[in-house]
Amino acid sequence: MDNFENILKELSPYFGTTLHPDTKSSCTVIWQDKVTFQLELDRSQENLVAGMTIGEVAPGVYRESIFKEALKINSQQSLSHNAVFAFTTKLNQLVLFLMTPIKEIVADKLMVQLQQMIELGNHWQDALSRGQIPVRTQPENAPTNQSSGLFGMKP
């Protein structure tokens, strides 16, 4: 059994089903009948990648605003979550990724990270489906920034 299969075996009880890699060495998970995300190892085989599609974003001012907000979230990723937004031009889709070194994976902690990624992704999917700019939110289990900011100023 390889690393990926072991990780899926450890995660299976959290999803109430047995997770298996498919023929492309990835695993698509449908959680609570409403959230779909994919798990796979990266090319180096050293990191577990979880990814979910947020939605299509048409070119224009709205897309620029979405990208700006996504970049803000990405710049704060160490404060609230490990997920990162990206855009695939091939599919014209905004996506959200979580990358975790397999050497650091502990099932309980990974599940917290996945839940935070899903919460953030759902928030953005909802906003995009309504044509809105997502408002930044802090995931429930995320650490908060205790800094008072530069010289007491806050963003």
C-alpha cells in the first residue's frame, strides 16, 4: 500500500465510506451530498493536494475584483488556513487548493484543514453564484491574528 492509499484509509472513517484512488491516482470526494473536492499527491509524491472548483468567472471588472479578493485571501493564508486560490485559464474557473506535506499529515488535523477549505470554498461559491464579491471571513477553527498591526494600525 502506498502513501496515498494509507492517507485515504486514515481519512475514510471521517467520511463514513471507504476512499480509494481511481485509475488516475486521485480520489474524488462528495461530502454531505453537496461538496465535491479531489485528493491526490503532487508530482513529487511528497504533498497531498486537495482541490475544489469554485466557479466560472467571466472576463471583465468583476473578474478583476474577484482576483483582487482572492489575492488578499492568499496573502493571509498563514493566518487563517492553508488553502490557496488559483485560476485555470483552460477551464476559465477559480479553484481552491490545499497542499499538505505527507510527512506532516495527521488525520484529525487534516480534517480541520479540509473543513476550513470547504467552508471558505462554499462561501466563495455562494457569492459567485449571486454575482457578488466574496466578503472575507475567518474559518471557525482558524487562529486569529493577535497583532495590533504596524504601529497599532490595522488593515
